[in-house]
Amino acid sequence: MRSSKFVRALPAAVTAVLALTAGQAVAAPASAAPAEHTAAARVVTYDASGAAEFKDAVAKGAAVWNESVVNVQLKPATSGQRADVRIIADDGWPRTLSTGLGSGTIYFGREAVDEGYNTVRISSHELGHILGLPDMKPGPCSSLMSGSTAGVSCTNPNPNAAEKAEVEDSFGLVGAGATAAPRLYRD
């Protein structure tokens, strides 16, 4: 009985509200944050203790990603903490063994550095694999994930808009159970 009175009164209430607002839309306050940025960022920890002479490049590559995206942040692991990502310097070509979204091992290969490739770009690129991005070869210097195909003269360590969006989407879905299969990226 009450529900039928409510149903009959609803059109009158809607009409009154519309009349009071004169049909104008009401905007949310300018300070309201976008919905996708209201959750805390996922923190992916890394251990660069094995990165040898590339520790500074690793920190700079992590800073590039931290300035570029909000759904994930790369932080050095604290003493005694098991890191999500290990970075190891070796004499081969740079490569990443991703064991899932936000985890794996980066082999920071000296071979590319010896050929003249930029260390911060290498770091940002390999961290991109950890963040779920595949290689985009061949590609221009404006694409971080184009890797070595952009040439030795390319020093751009920054992800482009599409690369940022893909990482944001991937880590925005983490709470919904998003995962990534283990992959080996050999650049």
C-alpha cells in the first residue's frame, strides 16, 4: 500500500525538483578527483643491489614511471624486504623475465650500453615490461617500448600517452583480479 502511494507521488517530486533547478545540470565540485584515481596506488618494490654501475639509471627509470602514472608506484625495497623486482647487471643484452604483473627480474645488459644506448631509457623500457608492456618494434623514439629499434641516438626515457594508459588500465584492474602470465622479453 505504501509503495503505491510512493509511486504515485514520485512524478510530482521529480517535476518539483526539475522546476527548482530550472532544468540545469548540477556539476560536481571542481576538487572531486576522477574515480580511477581515488584508490591507493599499488606499490611495486625493486631491489637494485645487483645493478652495479646501473643503480642510478634504475632509480631514474623508476622516477620516470612514478611521474607518469598514478595506479602504480615503483619503490626501492627496504632492508630485509623481499622485492617484487630484482635488477641484475650482466654482460648480455638487456632483457626482462616477467613472472606476473609487477614482478620479475631485469637483466641490465652491458652489451647495449657498450653499443651506446642510453642507460635511463634502457631502465625505463625494462621497467615497462615489468608493468605489463610488450615490445613495440619497430617503432619511433617517441615510443619507449620501441626499444633499440629507435636507434642509439634516441635518449627518450618517457612512455607515450598510449603506454601510460595501458599501464594505468592494467594496474587499475589489479583489484579486480587482473594478472599477467610469465613472459621473457629479450630486447
